[in-house]
Amino acid sequence: MNAASEGVAPRPGALTVVIDTNIILDVFVFNDAAAKPVRQALEAGELDWIATQPMRDELARVLDYPQIVTRLNFYQLCASDVLALFDRHARLVEVAAKARLNCSDPDDQKFIDLAVASQTLLLSKDRHVLSMSKRLLAHGVRARAAL
């Protein structure tokens, strides 16, 4: 577990959600209009965002991609700013057991596994994830691109 996130407690009454890396970038880097409700709900404590250390590690790796570094510079941000926001809002939990559903993109599997284990909302714009929406719903997971 990341020491910075140990203090993030479950939020009673909040909607539990798993958020994939692309949505995180939209919320904390690109300030995408479709992601504004997510940011507002996080700030208001209306979402209980659960994540795992491998999800945070993926975000850190993606923030080093040259095209993302260019955007960070444009918005006068650095990777540590985005990771600090992750740490502030995400509640780190143990890595979930492998779900019976397989995603065609192995990088997305960890998000599916956690969402299925938690039977919660999964926010993702990834076509591999969204194409599984009906199968995910049968396992108690609502996969959507936005709130």
C-alpha cells in the first residue's frame, strides 16, 4: 500500500467506483468537460474511488509518456501533482482476484477484476472495457464512460 493513501477512509453513503487511467487523465490533467462531474463528485466526497497499487503504478508510468509530459507542461502540471491528487482521492485496496471475465487488453484487466470483486461502477472510455458492458453487468458491474 502507498503510505500517502493509508489515511483515505471509506466514504459512507458515497458511490463506490473504479476509475481507469484514461478517465483519471481526463479528470486531473486534461480537465475534460465530460470528466467535470467526476472531479466535482470526488471533491464533494460523493465517490468512494477504490484503486490498487498497480493502478497507481500504471498512472505513474503513463504520466512519463512524452505526449503526456507535453500536456502536463501545457497545463503547468507535473506528474507528482497528478499522483498527489490520486493519493488524496483514491482509497487503496488489495489487488482483487482475477475475475472470470477476460479483457482483450491485459492492461485493463486489473480494473475489471477490482470492479467485479467490488460489484461497482467502472468508469472507462476504453473500447475493450466498454465492449464488455453486458457481460460486466451480469457480474454486478456497470461500465460507463462518464457519470
